[in-house]
Amino acid sequence: MKKSFSMLCALITTFIWGTAFIAQDTGMDNIGPLTFNASRFFVGFISILPVALIVEKKKIFKEIGKNKLTFYKLLCFMGVSLFFGTFLQQAALQYTNIANAAFFTVFYVPFVPILLFIIYKTKVHWSIWPSILLCIFGVYLLSDFSDSEIMMGDSLVILCSIFWALHIIFAGKFVEIFDIPIFYAALQAAFVGILSFILLMYSKK
């Protein structure tokens, strides 16, 4: 039951993330990537925090108390990787199209096992690699990338996929230790929103 629920959540997340490309691309018509990032994550924080306090209120301090150093270290790692993943992806949409962005973003899939081995010396089962190839080929067909041309922003999307992969790895390490995913999502949103706002103010000077 738990595994089925996890798969359902992953499918819903994939659907939301995929359809959000349209909103991300449209948003760049009037505002910059830092403004877009700051706005979306502050809205995310305001939306998620009440849910986290209702569902996980009784165990927040208990979970943090397990290992405060690891908690804040992972918050920093995940926050920074999420910031660069979203910012680079958003900035890339100024210089590439949605088809290219969708195709090159999926490169985070092969980057996850590669970086997992580099950072933690963890090997994945051989059966993962055929699945990765099928995933990339599937996105190639769905994004209609065959009719696209290489654009200047594509390198930014590939770079952003590395940070998405790092974020997934650190998220995996977090859930192995702590059981407050909703509250942690709220903290991440606040972290990225504040960092985006600070850099936005700095860039205006």
C-alpha cells in the first residue's frame, strides 16, 4: 500500500511538473527568472506550511532533534540545489523553447545514479540503465524534439538537470532519517524564495 501510494505521488508530481513548463514559459514574458522564482516559492511556502503544521505538528521538533546537524546540512544542500535547478531552468527558457527544455531536463534521470555513485559510492542495479534509456527515448518522442534545433539555452537546461539530480539524491537521504516531508518542503520553499529575493535585490543595484 505504501509503495503504491508513493508511485501515485510520483506520477502526480510528474504530471504537475510537466504541465508547469507552459506556465514557466509564459511567466518569462513579463518578469525575470529571479522574480518568478521568488514569487513561486513564497506562494509555495504559504500554501504548504499550514498543511505541514496540521499533519506533522506533533513530530516536527522530535524529528529535528534526531540529528540537528544533519537536518540543517541537508536543508542547505537541498535548498541550494533546488535553487540552482529551478533558476537555471527558468533562465534557460529565455534562450530555448519548451520542447528543448523538457528533453534536456530529463537528463537528471541518468545523472542521479552517476552522482549517487560519485558522492556516496552507491551502485544501482543494472536493470536501472535500460529503464533510463527508455525514459529518455520516451521524452524524446513526447517532446517532439526531433523537429527542434540546438539553442543557446540548452546548456543551461543540462546544467540545471545536474542540480535536479543532486536535489533528488539529498531528498532521498533526508527521508531515510527524518519523517517530516511536508514541513521540510515548506522550509525548502522558504529557503529558495529568500535566496531568490536576496539575489534579485542585489541584481537591481
